[in-house]
Amino acid sequence: MNIVIIDVGSNIEPEYNISQANRLIAQEHTFLLASSITRTKAIGDVPQPDYLNCAFKVGTFYHEENFNLFLKKVESQLGRIRSKDKFTPRTIDLDIIAWNGKVVHKDFYQRYFVRKYALELDPDLIY
């Protein structure tokens, strides 16, 4: 089984959408743990509400590429609208941060809160 840490963020009905993302992921994969939740300011020039961010630790038999496609499907199910400006409000944002104990996403290094809750879920991450 592959162990994945997923970065989770929402600033449109965030409590509901984070809960629904958890539910949808757990329907097909083994939900192991959730991190604490952090409120962060939105990035970019578009005025918008703060984000709620956290991480999920999940077990999956999918390969990384297929699991990433699954996450994009969950985002679509929850009404995620993709635009050229990646700093717009969103119902849900799901990114693979770590795969089998190794950091695989740049946000781990660029955003303190991503690093904080990824290490909360797996203090032994290789980065």
C-alpha cells in the first residue's frame, strides 16, 4: 500500500468541502489521519475569503499518477472551477505533498503551513 499526504485547501464553504473531500477519498482509499486545520490568507490580487488548510494521510493501492487523477476527479465533483489565474477562490484544492515518505511537491518548501501539517502527519518525511 502507498502512503500519501494530501494538501487540502478551501475558501468556498471550507468546512463543508473539506469534510466532503474526506468522505469521497475515504470511499475508495484508506483514510489514516487528518492534521490540524490552519486558516491562511489567500494569495494573489483577487479579493477573497481566507482559506482553511489541512492535510490528509491516506493509504492507496493506486500508483501516484492515477491517485492524482482521482484527486482531480474529487475536485471536479466538489465544483472546483479551473481558470488561468490559479489564485482564485475554490471549493477544494487537493495536491499530493508526499508519496511513501518522500516530499514530491514544491509547496512543502514554499508554504510554512504545508510543511507544518505534513510533518505533523509524518515527522520522518524525507525532504
